[in-house]
Amino acid sequence: MGKGYRPGRLGEEVRRIVSDMLLRELKDPRFQKRMVSVTAVDVSADGSYATLYLTAFGLGGNPELSGEDKEEILKAFQSAKGKIRTEIGRKVKLRHVPELLFKFDTSMEYGRHMDEVLSRLDIPRDEEIAEEGTDEDDDEE
């Protein structure tokens, strides 16, 4: 049996609310010196847990964040968890607001890693194969 549409809809609504709060209400200095966004929210089938996936970039010269910076951001979200849950409950009008879990989205790092691995392999690109194919056709005539 599938998850159904309700957890997906609730997840999108939670993502929208938390993103809006990051822009307007959450004034923690740990958010101010970084660009933080919520990329996705997974809600459990029973609606009791919501996992928020975060991305963050440093402002200024160094866009990459260290593990220490990521820990700081997670602590900031933990300290704002009560305010976030209150706002979700007020806007969505749920009987039971899901418990919030915060994790960093690693898909960009994984994608970058896969690009590096693929670039180290000696596999010609599609464009190079197409050009070689047209050169061979010219030689046969």
C-alpha cells in the first residue's frame, strides 16, 4: 500500500511554512551569516514525524560549510523547534503536529562526488561519439 497523498501534501505545507519563517521570523544569528533553505520534507505515514532536509551555503568568499557550521545550524533549528511546531499547528490546524527532525540534504554533495568519479573515467561523451561517427562516414565514401 502506498503512502497516500496526505503526508506529501502535509510535507509541502510544512516546507512552505518553515521556509517563510526562515525569511521573516527566525532571527537567530546562526541563520543570518548563512543562506539556509529547506529542500524537502518527508512526513511519516501516520503524520507523527516530519524530517526536514536542509541545505546551507556560507555567504561571502567561502560557500562551503564545515561540519562545525552545519552543527551550529542544526542547533539553531533545535532551539527554534517549539516555535516552528506552534506555527505549523496554527496554520495547518492539525490535531497532532508532527515531531520535527532536521537533517542536511546530502544529494548535492553526492552529485558532485559522482561527477568527479565519472570525469576520472575515460568514457567519451555523446557529442564526441557523434562526431567520430560522422568522420567515419566521410572516409567510407
